[in-house]
Amino acid sequence: MTSLAVELEIPSAEHVIVTDDTLSVDLSDGRTISVPLAWYPRLSHAEQKESNNWELIGRGHGIHWNDIDEDISVEGLISGKPSGESQSSFKKWLEARESRITGRPT
């Protein structure tokens, strides 16, 4: 018995747009992938200035938002995978963010 292994070429990201409810990524193969912003809680809680401050990493195979410490892979977007961050991790991040904004310790 033989098996056929198909190796897929993952396109790279070229441009990113974040709206109030959608993350859209233009890919090198001409497609645009759009997913609900709710899939990425950190990104959905970001200020517009923060969500617009992205950079391509890994030759375009990922997107990084330094201000909110978020990384999203193109492969994950294409696969339809939302954030894998646990609720407790997100809660800690959100509390630290709120204390930074208000100037009060958590």
C-alpha cells in the first residue's frame, strides 16, 4: 500500500487590514483571507493605532502586533484556526493592559 503525501505551498501575507469586526490579509497568491476579529481577543481589544501597527514576520508567513504581543500565522488563517490562547492567559493580559492604561496596579 502506498500513500500520497501532498505538500502544500503556503502563500505569504502581503498586507493586513483590521476593521471593527474583521481581520483581512492579502496573500501573495492573489487571495484575501478575512476572518472574524472575535477569533483574536487581543486584537479585538486593541486600539486602532495598535491594530494598525503590524509587521510581517518569517518572510510573510506570520503577522506580529508588537503593542499587544499578538502573532498570527498565515497557515492558521487559511486553516480557519482562531486564537489558541487560554481564557486565563487572556484574562491576565487584559488585567495588565487595563492597569497600564489606568495607572493602577492589578
